[in-house]
Amino acid sequence: MSAATASTGSRIETYEDFVKVHGLLLAASGLPQSLHFKLFEKLTSETFDGGAHFAVEPCEDGPQRRLLLTSETMAKDSNVFLIDHAWTFRLSDAYKQLQEVPGLAQRMAALMCVEGDDDDGGLEQAVENGGKMTVEEVLESQIRNARECGDGFVRWLELEELGLDDTTLISLDLSTKFPDLLALSLCGNKLENQQKLVEEVTNFKNLKALWLNNNPVLEKSDCGMEGAILRGCPELEIYNSRFTRNFGVWALGFCADVYGKDNPGSGHLGDLPLQSVTSLDLSNRGIHNLINKAFSPFEMPNLSYLNIRGNTIEENSVSDLFGLLKAFYCLQSLEVDIPGPLGDSAVEILESLPTLSSLNGVDASKILEAENHVVDSMLQPRLPEWTAEEPLVDRVLNAMWLYLMTYRLADEEKLDENPVWYVMDELGSALRHSDEPNFRVAPFLFMPEGTLTSAVSFSILWPTQNVMKGDECTRDYLFGIGEDKQRSARLTAWFHTPQHYFIQEYEKYFDKLQSKSLPSLPVNSSAPSVVRCSDGSALRVYTDIPQVEEFLTRPEFVITNEPKDADIIWTSMQIDEEMKKAVGITDQQYVNQFPFEACIVMKHHLADTIQKAQGSPGWLQPTYNLETHLSQLIGDYCVRKRDGHNNLWILKPWNMARTIDTTVTDNLSAIIRLMETGPKICQKYIEHPALFQGKKFDLRYIVLVRSINPLEIFLSDVFWVRLANNPYTLEKHSLFEYETHFTVMNYGRRLNHMNTPEFVREFEKEHQVKWLDIHQRVKNMIRSVFESAASVHPEMHDPKSRAMYGVDVMLGASFQPKLLEVTYCPDCMRACKYDTEAIFGGGETVQGCDFFNVVFGCLFLNETVNVSQL
């Protein structure tokens, strides 16, 4: 949202003044010109008359509301309505405001339909005072229920979110107490040791289902743990919500609601327990082979509805699957991915299965009549989910992404770096989505005094179709965004879109990355020579960087104020053809940037460059450009959620520094909605970094590049640590605390500088590691980054280029380096301000005032003092 502020600043009295001040806003809103005067009247008189034309009512299909027209009719473009903003905030302030502003959390909870208690409420494992049971109390309760309601044998046991660690689990001796157990859920605990966990669960020889989701052990596990569990539990049919290859009557019965917590069955299932099953939902069960003795019309003769979405079933041919499904004579309704295991044509599926009357929620006759080959049922909305124990503030923070809208403030000089988020009032928030909407909404900034400081934000609502009394009023949540901007994928923020499609896209993308390896670099035998003036005079340097001007004191260089007179241009600005022409820079001058260096200094290009060269090296976290690879990211997110893995991600703008507009979240809707504030990458968050005295840190290295071909790069002996101010935690409210999760503090925050040698000594002592080993891994990684750039973008080479880059590195829990970003012309204030000691090579003192003398000596005089070649 930009604002023209050409007015003199006097209060707006006339329509002409209104248009003069708000002309750009009116054009940007899309409001028809015929409604501009009506908007002016309502704004100046503060008329909120929506209540006379609309009504908000609850929906029957879940916790949401809808907006209905109560007027007899409303013609297209006939009226405009003001919608107030119930809550306006910066994202970093959301949690604090909900806690501190009286009544805000309560109003937002009511507006977002999360104020009531959940039906389930998790109360079965809560004591009378509202607290959670202990493990022992849960076990006693299960035993008591088995005695009172069954045969005295506990066959279903849920020990979820009880803080169980490996030692506690072993001490419980569950297999001795419950030898007949059929289903065990240990979700959401603190289990970490694979070997101990396998030993415990494989003591249950009759186990049919095991859930370990959301335990740290799954983050570290591979197929080996799953294989060991399956070998030790030969009867297991469900593992972490997915079918094993042993699935049979019990797993099918679980999905058909025959078996469950209240009726887990017994070790010896009765004769034909699935006879009465008419509906079976097998979606997203990881099924590879559907041809199974239990999945047959003999076991389920009355099956009329079947959902097999989200399963690859790649081990069965299309013809074999058709043969299997034809045998279910009562089958009338089928849900299946198209394209998918039954082919890519809805018409062919219906012709092969003539008993079907419905396919993917669409009437079969309509599909055949229209000859639609790809059909899907109407997308179901994402509805807020919460538990009775969850505080109101947390419910709002989870649900708000279904309601938020955003804008950025700007005037003629500057764009606000941090976007504004807002929630429309109860009327505006009741507008649901439609691909064919009958209303449109746009934010509008009214400046009654003609200045940005007097601005008040509203939304404006107007009909874009003729609407009748009782019609639902809808808007397009993604107005103006088509498939060229990933519309279908972005709808996942509000709707349950087909997971199978995204998972397939992710798996194809992942397989492609795994096939990459870094090719050998072409070598040019001519290395760069020492730069000298032909007359032997000092090299003239033009710079706009104060530290270079102050600290470049070597006699071989002299500062000049005229770019056109310089031998070397050292600037923080991008030198493009337009700038060269305007300033008079020639191709004979040396510049401190390489052509196409955006391939490493812009975050999305950096990831793309490395992925093209090497695929997915261990030092690069999984990274997605949301502008081009949203589907693959959604697929990755779904796989992690399905497998019970951590799903914390960090979103970074392509080209912003200092963590501006950077967010950490595990909310998929939030990830997608954050695209609205500008292009970003989404990168898997390093949730378990190496810590220093309990705090997060990263390392800034300085890399000097003399040449791309041959690749000549040097690492400065000077590097520094950047420390977070608060102790590190993954507690969800901490994600709103900048000083817990971020380390850049030298821009208006409390900066705790620590001398590098002191940090290294303390770190080695704290973690019992050798920094030399870590340093070698970092050097190898940095070399690999620039090899990737030279391989993928050989056009970077230019004999007149020399450059300095900042490379930011974090260490994982096992002290392996992780690349964060590469920065052009990094801020070297610390390097110039503080003297330090070289960590290696004798520990000689490195004077801060000599930092740029060393940099220029390496790049232009081919010296190697206080640097090491990579």
C-alpha cells in the first residue's frame, strides 16, 4: 500500500482534495471510479452501514462463519462498505499484544471460532483440577477401565505428550504389565535412543499398531530402526499411521472404525469381522500393494465407498487394480488420485468400473457427459484445531493465518521494511473464499489530514456481481493470482489440497537433487598477476565505504574522490552498465564485484546454484524458492508431518539483510501466506544447533576472491562470532523473540562482542572438541560453495574483478558446518575495530586497523599475509 503525500497537510474537506491525496490508493484498490465519491462520503462521515445489508451466521460444517446478504438485492458496483480492522500489528509483536492488550485475545478467539472447548478436549487424561495425569496415573486408569468395561486385559495404550524419556520408558516395563497389547501410542514424548526403543517395543509380539510420531528419535532414525521394529513385531500392521506390508484385517478394521480405543479387538480376530463395513477410508496410508487377502469382497462384501487417495500403490498394475476393484459389486463411490494408480483418465476409470455412481465426489454421469479426464471433489477448508488445555492466545496464533491480510506502508521516498498484518472485523472476516466471488475486498489507507501520520487503515468491500437476498457473500482470497503464480498450491493455506500431488512433486525433486555431483572445474593456466600502475605510482582507489577510506593506509594505494580517475572501484553499490555510463567507469578499471555474483549473494540464487552443482550437500539445509517450488516444499512438509519429523522452517526474503522480514514457524498456512510480503526462500530450520554457553551463535568468515578461472580464493584469518542474547529454546513462544533465535545485534540491539580466540578456547573446553577439525570442515565447505558458482556460472569470470564476501556459518549439533548465506561487501566494522589473534599459525596479533591493508594486499598485490588459500 503506497501513499501519495503531495497535499499541504490541511484537513481534507472536498472530494477533489480526497482524490488528490488518495489517487494512487484508489487506483491500486481496484474500486470502480463510480464508487469513489460514495467512498469519500462514508470515510469523512465515518459511516459503517454493513450491518444494514449483511448478516454473519455460523456454518454447520465446522468452526467457521459465513456472510449472507440481507438486502433484497445488490447490483454489481452499486455500493461500497467500510470494514474496520479489528487487529493491526507487526508479526514480531503478535504474541506480546495478545497477552497484554485487554480483551484482544478474547475478541480474536471469538472472531476465529476458537473460543469454545474442544469436544474431545483431551480430558480423558486430565485430572479434576485440569492438569495432566502422570504416567502412573494413566496406566492405573487404563487398567481400571479394562477391568470395568472389558475382560481385564489392556490391549490399547496411549501414553502421549507425557514427557517420557528413554529411561522412564524402560522403567515402566510395559511388556510385562501388558503382554496382550495390540496398539501402543507414544506420540509427542522425548524418546531419543533407537536401540533402547527397539528393544522395548519388540517385546510386544502381538502388537498391531505403533505410533512414535513427534519424538526426537525419528529425527535421527533411518530405515534401519523401522526394519528392526517390523522384524521384532511380526504382527505389526500400522507403523506411524502408515500401513506396513503386513497389513490385514486389523488395519482395515481400524480404518473402517471397527477397531479402535473402545474396541481394539483381540489377539485372535473373529470370523469375518469386516462383513458389515460399507465405508473404508485408506487415504494417505503409504500403501504400495493393495492386492491383499484381507482386502477382498469376501471379507467386505458390502463395501460401497472407498478412498485410496495419497497412496502410490506402485507395485500393482492398473489392470490388476481394476480387476480387484471390479470384484466389489456394491462399490458405488471411489476417491482416488488422478493421475494416480488407476491411470490419468476419470472417463477410463468409470468405463472400467461401471458400478460407480460417484468419482472423487462428482456424479459419474456428469463426468462421462463432459468427458472430464481429471476430476476432484470440492476442497475442504482448513478449520482451526485446538485442545481444551491450549491457552486462548495459542489458539489465536495458530488460527490467525486463516484470517490475516497484509500491506506495506510506503511514501515517495521509502518502503517500510516490515509488513503490517491485520484482521478485518467480524463482518469482513466472515467472507469465505470462492473462485467465482461476488464481492471484492481491498485495504485502504485514509489520510484525513492529508499526511501519512494521520492515516487510518480500513478495508473496502463492494459487489462485483449482482447478488440476491440470502446469497452467501464471498471473495477471492488470491485475487489476481493465477496458476503462473502457483494459485492451486497457495490455496493450501486455507484448504486441504491433495497431499499426494505435492508429495509426488517433492519426491521427483528430491530424486533429481540426489543425482547431482559437483563436476570438475575447467582450469585456465593464467593466474591473476600483481596489479601495478605503469608509471610505478600508487594505485588510486575510489570508495564509498568509510572503513576503507579510514583504514586503507598502505603506500601502494591512495584514495581518490573521482571514480573515473580510479584504478580500483571499491563500492557498496551495484555496478551495472547504467552506473558505468553515468559515472564514467571503464572496462580497464578494477571493481570489487564479479559479473553474475547474484548467483551467490542472493539467497534464492545461492541455493539454486548449489543445487544445480551438487544437489543436496549435507551443509545446505533443504531450501525452496517459494516463487517457483512451493509445491515441492508443501510435499516435503507433508512427508515430515506424516513421518513424525520436526517441521520448523525459516523464511528469508531473497535480498534483505539483518534478518528483516525473517520468520521461524512450523505452520504451513503461515509459510504460504508469508509469500504475500515479498519473494522468499523457505529453509529447514536448524532446530538443534551447537550452542555456546546455552546460546545460539553463528560465525562470519571473510572470503577474498582473486579469480574465478582459475578459482583463487582466500580465507581471512579474521573471523568473528555473533551471539544471541537469550538462552536458546524451541518453546513455541520463543519464536517471536528476536534475541533468542537471531544473532545480528549490531543494528540498534545490545551487542555482546566476544574476541574470537577467547570464544574458540571456551568452545573447545565446553564441548571437548578441537577447533582445528571444525575449521577444516568450514574451509572445505566454503571452497565447495565457490566451486559450485564457478561450475554453474563460468560467466562470473572477469580479469578486472576482485571481491570480498562474507560467509555466514552455523554449526549443527555434531559440529558440522551449515551454510547460512553469502554477503556482498560485508560490514567489517568489527574486523577494523578490534585487534585479535590468528587462531592458527602461531597466534600472532592481527591489528584491526590493518584489516583492509591485508585485504587489498591479498587481492591486488598477490600477498598471503593473514590469509590462507582455499
